[in-house]
Amino acid sequence: MARSRSLGTRMVTAVVAAMVAALAASFVTTPLGADVSDAWAAKSGLPSKKADVAAVDAPLLSTLVQTHTDERVPLDDHSPTADRFSSLLADRVTGERIAFDPRLLELLRALARKHPGARFELVSGFRSPKLNEMMRKKGRHVASHSQHSLGHAVDFRIVPFDAERGVHPRVLEKEIRDLGWGGGVGTYLLPSDWFVHADVGRKRRWGG
């Protein structure tokens, strides 16, 4: 009986020792001086305090303005997200949306660095088949299979701070090409259509 009790005591002692060792190891794996909240955030999948600070400290480049709703979204190295950008460019008639090619948002960011503080007026984003056909019937020069219907194009103008009129579309065309843009670029020079078109299709140009 004494031998049985002794064996049981040794087993309990071994289990307790193992638990203590595991608990100690969990503290050792976090580097000395590391932000414990960041380590927890990383394991939980939530943003850390450092990530939050980086997002807040990102300098504002420009402002995106949806011309049909006057909705305004800050443009910087972190904002908007791809999802927010696609939402901003939803079809203005049906409200439908589509995921936009990320290169378009990066193009706007690159141009914003050349025009800090400017207002980027988004003239056209996603076009549903209904909107595209409606524009064609009104005599607008839109393609039957438009890049806009694929989430591959955006029409916009850049209005500098305190300016009443946007940068000349031909100037923007050159700036876009100087950035190495390999897609399509169109310029629209009428007073009612003063903007530039950029898409991720094959390289081509058109306009006045």
C-alpha cells in the first residue's frame, strides 16, 4: 500500500512539474522588452497598437470625391482599402459594385504624390450593362464591352488646392505615361467632360 501511495505521489509531482515548465516556456517565447499587447494581437489576428499608430500617422495625400454623390474619402498610403475604393466607384444607377483592379488605386496614389492636397474627382467607375447601354443610347462615346464594366477603368480629374478647374487632361496623360502606365489612356477636353480615363487594358490612347 505504501509503495502504491509513493508511486501516485511521484506521478502527481511529475505532472505539476510539467505544467510549471510549460507555463515558463510561454513567457520565454516573448522577447524581452516586446510589447505584450502586440504579441497578443498578432496571435488573435487583430491590429496591434503599432499598426494603428502607423495608419494614423500616414500623411494625407489627397481626397477622393465621388462626383455623383459628393462622398469624400481620404487618400493616403493606407486609405482607402480596396473594398472601400470599389464601393466608392459603384454603379451610380443600380448601386451594383465590382472589385476594381488594384493597379488603378495605386495609380491614383502615385499621381497624388505629384499633386499633394488636390481633389481627385471620380467621374466614372463601374458601369453595369444597364448603365452602359443607357449611355450609348444617349449618344455618349462608350464601348459596348467597356473596361468600366470589368472594374478595369476609372475616369477622373485632379483639381489642385484652391483651383477652380482641374489639371489639363493632356498634362495628366503625360504624367500617367511617365509613371510607366502600360494600359489605355483617354483624354476628354469638353467643358462638360474635362477628365482623363485610365484602364488596365492594352496600351492605346484617344481623345482630343
